[in-house]
Amino acid sequence: MQPDFLRALLQSSKEKEIHTAVDTSGLAAWKTLQSVSEHVDLFLYDLKLMDDEKHRRFTGISNDLILSNLRALASQGSAITVRVPIIPNINDDDENISRLGEFVASLSRVPPVSILPYHKAGADKYARLNKTYALLQTQSPSDERLAEITTLLQGFGLTVRVGG
């Protein structure tokens, strides 16, 4: 949203030898990501859904740019950790997880993956904004399901951890 400010902040931080990380969904023009990437030590890159139609249904946008930008960051050698929020009945199915594993494993520089169990931390924020929190009844995934997802992703040769 504020690439010039971000670039200046990252550049200043690097000059002071401060480790830099950018937490992103990847929904930005490639020109923007590329322009800040030289000052970023680590991208924390969120992936949610691999199916574009399902991604549109739950987020309101296509995932084409998100996937393209991740591929481009990996190609230029950026340090990345892919983070996957696991949301039961939305993106925790084996098909989505397998497609995600296949995609991440295909990147030119394969990043580690952190799976993040769903939590309701955002519910309070929605309440303060007088908005309806649609996932209020959604529970965190079980430890067993997280272990299954970890194993499934590791089957693609990925380094996976829970949390992150």
C-alpha cells in the first residue's frame, strides 16, 4: 500500500544492520516487490488456496498474481518462508494441500513451509469495526490433522513446521 515508505524503511534498516522481513500475501505489482526485495532479508509469504475459483470465492480476488510473484521472488533467489494458515473446511483438504506442496516444490529455490493453525485472533478486530466475523464457529485444526498435513507436504520434499 505504501511502497516508497516501505522501501525507505527497509533501506534505512539495512544500513543500520537490522534484519528485515516483509510479511505479505504477494498481492502487489511485481515492480513493487522487486523494488523492495534487495532490502529484504526474508519474505514471509502467505498462501491460502491453490484453486483460483475457490480463492476468489473466499478472498474476493484471483491468486494468479500471488502465485506469479512467489515464483518470481524464488527465481531471483530471495529468502522466503511460505506460510499457510490452515482453516478447517476451507483450505485444509488434501487436494489443496497437495497442489500447494507441488507448487512450492516446483519453485526454483524451494522455501520452507510453516503451517499456521487457524485461530480467532481477528474476531475482536471485526467486532471493533462493527463487522461480522464469518468464521466465528470455525475451530482450530486438530493436532492429528496438522500432523497429516505436515506429512503430506513433507512428501513433496519440503521442510515443514507447525507455527511460525
